[in-house]
Amino acid sequence: MRILLYRGDGVIEPWARDFAQALPQAETVTWQEGQSLDACDYAVLWAPVPALLDQLSRVKAIFLMGAGVDAILKFGDALPDVPVIRLGDAGMGEQMAEYVAYAVLRYFRRFDEYEQQARQGMWNPLAARKKEEFTVGVLGLGKLGIPVVQALRQLGFPVRGWSRTAKDLPGVDCFAGMDALDDFLRGTRVLVSMLPLTPETNNLLDRARLSALPEGAYVINVARGAQVAEPDLLALIRSGHIAGATLDVFRNEPLPAPHPFWSEPRITITPHISALTIREEAVRQIAHKITLLEQGEHVADVVDRNRGY
């Protein structure tokens, strides 16, 4: 068995070492642009280039080194007609729950305001907020969204969730479909986006939808930056309708130096770190799925190209 390993950043050696332990019967190979590639059984990729896709026509499946799929589905018909399989949780759900819980608590306890006061040398205790008035709305109730919902429920926040299709989660007010989106937004004090990036979610959070949030709402985006119309979010923050935003993802990454988000004190920026791939867990998961495929079994997390996730 031959497995191609490719990462856009060139960091292959640790992955090759872990695959050698997880699948000792397999040979791992690498590829550089300009080379020809002998036949491989599987490809494990992150941020591939178009020239590589031309050489994957004979693989049985393509595995991704992360949960997001937009970076490979953008190639459309250039992708080989084989299953594309993303990571499941692989430790990312817990990290995402930690990140979102921190951001929500920061706004609920008004630590963002205290940070601004401290920079100005102000000592000014602020009125405490009530959790029952601080509803958190989670856009996206998939494998990463559910741990976030559970963490917020454990902290005692009212939680509502929105998904493309109907879900039923204990203690969560669930909404489904585009027709229910505005109702979902109107009752949300803190909006958390965890949706995959698809043509339908590109610019989903524009001026009209962000304006549907109640005045003084907050936005947390740990999904994909292209879901947010950045000029609209900035305008609503400056007008005071949106009280603040915590953003881990952006339309262009790294976020360019002259971007106005950098100078807006009510926007908190992190460099796409809300849920990092845990390599050892990812390799174990991919190796297990390869074993199942070799035995003729079905595997989970196969990407539906029509849905885009």
C-alpha cells in the first residue's frame, strides 16, 4: 500500500513518522511540483495545488488533514472522482468549545470593557448581567457545533441553534432552514458561527442579517471568514449595533496589515487557532479509516460534494 502525504506548508516528516507507526505495512511518499507521481492507493492532503490533483486519478480515496473542506472543493471538476474524507472531531471539538466558552464568558462578565478601562487607567465596576438575558445562538450543529452547545449549556447559558436541516438537542431551542434564520437571529445576544463554507453560506452574515441581531449583540466567528461581510460587520460595530466581535477566521489569511479590523478596539483577533489539528489523533483516525476501506467497509465523514461539506 502506498500513501501520498502532501501539505502546502511542506511539513511532512512528523506525519510520515506517525503513519509509519500507525500503518507499518504502508509506504508513504511525497510529491513536489514538477515531479511525476507513481500510482498511490490513498492521498492524505492539506492545501493541495492544482498540479497535484492531475496525478491522483488512481487513488481510492483522498483524506484531508482537517475538518474544513472548502479549500479542496474549490477545485470542482478537477478533483478525481473518488471519495473525499474529512477528519471527524479528532480533538477539535474540545478546543472549539474552550475557545467559544472563553469568548462568551469574556463578554458576559464584561471583561472586554474592563480591558478598555484598564488601558485608560479607569476603576469603574460595571453592573452584572443576567444569564437568562444572555442567549447564545450557534450557527451549525454538526460534530464541532454540538460540543460547543454542550459547554455553553453546562455554563448555564440559554442556547439556541440553527442548522440547515432539523435537529433536536436537549435543552436547546432549535431552528432549521433559511426561513427560520431571521427568527433565530432576533433572539440571539451572542452569535457563534460554526458553519461550513458553501455557496449558500458565503456572505451569509451581511448587513441585513447582522442587523437582525438585537442591539448590543456580539459576534464570534470560528468557521470561515468568507461567511461574514467584513465591511458590514465593521460598520455595525462602529454604529454601536454590534457591541463587539471575536474573530478567529478571515476572508484573507493572514489578515493583511492595513485591514481596519486591526485598529478597531471592539474586535478581538486570533490567528485561526480556535481548533488546531492534533496530528497524532488525526493519523490514528485516518489509519483506521484506511483499514476499514481495505476491508470493504464503509467509513464516516465522506464529503457530500453537492452540499459542500
